[in-house]
Amino acid sequence: MSRRRVVVTGLGATTPLGGDVATSWSALLAGQSGVRTLTEEWASTIPVTIAARVAVEPSEVMERVEMRRLDRSEQFALIAAREAWKDAGAPEVDLDRLGVVIASGIGGVTTLLDQYDILKSKGARFVSPHTVPMLMPNGPAANVGLELKARAGVHTPVSACASGAEAIGYAMEMIRSNRAEIIVAGGVEAAVHALPMAAFAAMKALSTRNDEPARASRPYDKDRDGFVLGEGGGMLVLEELEHAKARGAEIYAEIAGQGLTSDGYHIAAPDPDGSGVQRAIAFALRDSGLTTRDIVHLNAHATSTPVGDVAEANALRLALGVDADQVAVSATKSMTGHLLGGAGAIESVFIVKALQDRLAPPTINIENMDPEVTINVVRDKPRALPAGDIAALNDSFGFGGHNVVLAFRSY
């Protein structure tokens, strides 16, 4: 029997670059930065005062009464999922064959911290009765699942900064294994808050270029000094190919395979030899029936950390071999910042748009390319991708040594 094929029929996003896919993609191609100076009072109490907030606040597109019962991460999930579902044509589907897989690396951390402050200052009587549904990591998936009345399964993989990519891969496998026909899949994060930022700063993981927000996230630049925390989310509607064709759906791309590995090396640092990344790429290619010759574009994890960028770049060079020079590598975190559990999801949205428009987005802020980075990085302006059948990879890595590589191809 031939394996069930999975395609992308809907896209949704809310990002530091725009409130939907169209505006986010347009800003990305234009090389715009979504990083800004934080205006909250608490920002003055921590070493880092910049972040990539969403461009459009949930309050601009959601009713206040709805927002009160939702953590910010859950708000992002509903906003992006609604756009993706509408983009897919709001398909009629047997609800027993409809699923949701939405990840978050941290979950409702702002709710947890805010309600703890209320507990300390006002007492237990004032803690919101909605606290638990708002803080639980599966809250974003649960709320989208409830809205769509999905009954094939609602899941939340958690693998730090690889979570969003792992969610999309899990959704693909659900359709392949005939558990569902359609799945809304993606990732969200809402962790721009004093404690998470202070904690990342204590690890020396965040950029301290506070006086130049738009230039702070600089993957592959020799003077990079850490990542910029971002927020938002991305969603894809994944659908079994014949089901999509039968209803006349517009098909953006095919998700062809995935590769999953773990480093077994360190809780936070990447394995410097990049063997886990190389194996994940090899597995993704084998799973998708692709070779390195088929790959023309790659959206790199590239967070702008001194060690991580080089380790990844070296692993990509080794994994792609003689074909590495033909692969246009984009590091879109230079504009969006790092969305943690939402990163792999919005970058998968960008991969699909790149295949659709035949354009690899630029990497900004590379003023002095690190000589240790020898991959073919797209700089400053978009680069045209070839005509015909083409394929692209999205790689995501997370604390704990998680490696996830997704393979997409044009349809």
C-alpha cells in the first residue's frame, strides 16, 4: 500500500512582523525587524530591555470577554488557527477525523506569574478560577480543539524550542497513520515577562544590545551576543492529499517527512560536532524520499548565539555535503526574534510561503560574517528559488538536545 500523503491547505500567524500571514511575509521579505524596546515598568529591573512583541495586540482582534479567560499564548493560538482554518476554506469534515496539535515550550507562564503576584498581594480569594486552564501547556491546543470540536485527538508536544516543529511532524504522522484527515498544527509562545527574561539573561543567552533593538538579533554575524525573545505563533492546516483534492482545496505545498534525534550531550548547549543535527537531516530526507540534490532552501534555527550558530552551520555543511552551496539558507529570527516553542511553527509557515512564491527571505544584520560560517546564507534581500519541483528544510533545536527537521516540497 502507498503511504498517505500530507499537504498544507491553510496558513495562519500572528508575529512580531504582522498580525497575519500576508503582512508577516511581506515584512519578512522587506527585511524589517520586529524587535522593539519594552515599555513596561518591569523592564527597567532586568538587564535586557528589548523583545519582539507581536505587531498586532490580541485586543485589536478579539473581544475583551473572550480574552479574560485566555492566557496570552492561548490568544495567539486562536488568532492564528482562525486565520489558518478560514484560509483552508473552513472545510466540512467528520469531526472524528479532525485533530489539533499545537505546542508551546513554556505554556501559560505569564498567567502563572501574574496570579502568584495576586496571591501574595491580595490573598487566595482573588486568584482567578480560570488560572489552571490558562496556565496549562496544553491550553492553546485545547482551546483550538474546543472551538473546532475536534475529536481525532488534541495534542501538545513539549520539546523546548523544537516544540512547534515537533507538533507539525506529529500531526503529519497522525494523518499518515489514518488517525485523521485534517489537523490544525503549529506552535505558540508568550513569555515576554520579567522572570523568563531575567532567567535567560542569567544564562547569558539574550542579546544585551538594548540601545539598538532592530540590530540586536544578528545570526551568523561575528559580533552576535545572544538571541532576542519573541512572541506569537504560527499554524498550518495539514490534510490528506486525496481528501484535499476531493473538496477542491488550494494546496500550498506538501509536507514530505521529518527527522527526530536527540544529542545526549547537555541540557542547554548544542553538541559541538552537530552529529544529532546531521542525523535528523538524514532521517528527514530518507523519510521524504528526497536527496540533498533536491533541497534548494533551508530555514535555519540560527538564534544568534555565539556557540549555537556555528555548531548548526557546521552540521548543515556536513549533512548537505557537496550540495550545500546550492541551498539558500535563511535565518528569519534576525527579524522575528526567537519565539521558543512557536519558532518552528512560524518558520514552517515561512517555508511554505517561500516554496509558493519561489523566494528565500533574507537574513538581516550580518555586518561582519563569522568566518566559521561557511554555508550559503541569504543576506539583506530575498533570493529567487528555482522553477520546477523543489524542496526545503526547516530545522529546530531545543534545550535538552532535541533536534527536529521537517521536509517540505512544492506541489
